[in-house]
Amino acid sequence: MTTNSGNSTALDTAATQGHIDIVNLLLETDASLAKIARKNGKTVLHSAARMGHVEVVKSILSKDPTIGFRTDKKGQSALHMAVKGNNVEIVQELLRPDPSLINMEDGKGNTALHIATRKGRPEIVQTLIAATGIDINAGNRAGETALGIAEKCSYEQIASILKEAGAALAATGDPGQPPNPAKQLKQTVSDIKHDIHSQIKQTRQTVARVQHIKKRLQKLHIGGLNNAINSNTVVAVLIATVAFAAIFQLPGQYVDAKAPAADGDGHSLARGQANIANNAAFIVFLVFDSLALFISLAVVVVQTSLIVTEQKAKTLMVFVMNKLMWLACLFISISFISLTYVVVGRRHWWLAWCTMAIGTTIMVVTIGSMCYCVVVHRMEEKSLRNIRRASGSRERSMSLSVASDSEMVLNTEYKKMYAL
């Protein structure tokens, strides 16, 4: 039979997932498959019992009733695994071939009753107490009985069930006598060690999860930067096009051969020269339109020439290009407003003032809001650096705190929206 690196067979996989038809087919082909243990010593019955698959357990026991006594490297039988869950029927099926299995101890001297009590399974405890031949006052290597564990863990319902069945608090001596101090200390140390290992494992899992999320968010962050760069390029080309075309679509048009014109001083205007060339509003338009045009062209040249792969450098480039685009948008707005003074004339300047008020309000609110977002983002970045500096100076033993800080840093650094 083929096994993987953990010595697990196809029967293990089918039993773990509860595929009873496949389990029956494999057992009919070779019943000895049920006896193959994985590297940790667990058989297929251990897996089925722990996962709560009743029909699979029945099928395995029908092929070999004695397999229930097989133990893993921790000394635990399939019954020890079953009582960790909530399936009473599986416990009954495991005890049916040989009820003496109920008092079988694992490597730490725990019976199924000890484990069911520690896991807080009142229905399982009730089922075990009702079984034939149970030693309700059996003690583990720490001298604890099931009642002692229930009292220690504050399981009042289980403690009440055990007391009604006549359970004692200690394995030796009078009922109510506490366990041996040395054994109790040893058990306490063992519990603390177990808790520390659990916390370390949980911390590692948390850190791994945070790193995985961080990598995904980094991809999203880089994607956002690329989108910003592409958007800047498109907008820069658009502004450059508008600014370039605006100079050839002036109100009043140009001087031609059929209609010679003169400026305000009486000087004749050259052919092709704008009729409003000497107007102050036109001069303002020309200056700011030129600024918008050449800033946009500069942005296009930079973003089509530079290839940036490092994230910080790309962020800096987006920051600079964004600010240049702000200026280009501001300048093209000023150009538009200045031309309104030429179009409406002196008699209707109130229209030009209205246009200026509308444009100024919208641009000030927009750019002001963006500046506020930039300042907030910079302040959060500064706070983030302080957090990193503080967490970096801590000792490695503070693993839980580091994991907590990692999540806080992750939530702070990667947000749904921010401004550069």
C-alpha cells in the first residue's frame, strides 16, 4: 500500500473525511490497512474517532475489534481521541467490543474520563460514568482525579455529575483531601509550560498570517501606484493638448489681410497676430497656459522615460508628479478664467467674476482637501515609524506584543485610501 511522508495511507484520508463507501472498499480489499499507524502512532481509528465519523468507526471495529487498544506515541487510544469531541455514539461504539478500554491510561496517566473532564464535555462524562467497570476515582500521574480537574477548571456541571456518582477529589486519602503538593506543583509547571508553548505557536501563526496579508496588500499598493502613474500620464497628455490648442482658438481671432487692425496705441498689427495680443487678460492667459503646457509635457517625458522598480522610489515619483499635475490643473484653470474677461467684455465683467468665484471655490476646496489628506498621511507615517522603532527595541521574548504591534502597524500602513 502506498503511503506518504507521514506514513499515511489512502484509508487514512478517506476515514478522516468520512467517505464510508471508500473506507468499506479499502477494508474489503485489505483489512490489515486499519493497523497501519502514521509516524505519530495514530491509526485510522484515531482519525475517525477524533473527526466524529460514526459509520467509519463501526466499519473499522467490525474488521478488527481489538484495534481500539492501539495507542499513539502519547499513549492515547482512539477512545482518548473520541472524548475530546462531542459525539456520544462514537464513545459507545468504542466501548462496545471491550468495556475495559475505559480505564486505559495515556502517557500522563489520564483516562478517557480525565480528558473528557478537562475538555469540558458533560455529555461524554455522563456516558463514561454509566459504562461498566469505570474507575471514577482513578488518578493521573499528577495525582488528579476527574473531580479534581473539574474543580480546578471550574466546570460546575461536570463536578456536580461526578459528585452524584460518588467521585472523590483526590486519588488517594480521604475525599476532599488535596493532591500531593509535589505532584500538584509538577502538574502546575506542566500546565504553564503547555500554555507557553500554545502562546508561542499562536504567535507564530499570527505573525505568519500578518506577513501573508502584508504581502497581498503590498501588491495592491504597488498596483495603486502603477494606476496613479498611468493616470498622471493620461491627464498630462490631455492638459498639454488643451493648453496647446487653446492658443489657436482665441476670442477675436487673428489679423488677416482683409481686415487690418491696430492695437490700443494705434500701431498696426502684423498679419496672423492675435487681435487681443495687448490685452492684460490675454497676457495672463498666455503665461499660465504656457506653464500648464510645459509642466504637462515635462510629466509626460519623465513618466515615459523613467522605469522605477523600487517601491519607495516609485512612491516618491508619484508624489512629485502629482504635485506637478496639481500645478498644471491650477494654471489651466487660471488661463480659462483670464480669457473669460476677454469674452464677456467690460460691460459684463460680473459674469467673469462669477466664473472666477466658481473656479476658485472648487479648486481651493479640492486642493485644500488633498493637502489635508497628505498632511494626515504624513503624520500617520511618522507615528508608524515611532511604533516600529519602539517595537524594534523590545526583547524577542515579548512575542505576543510584537504580534499585536504587527497587526496594528499593518492596519495603519495599508489603508483603503490615502493621498500622496
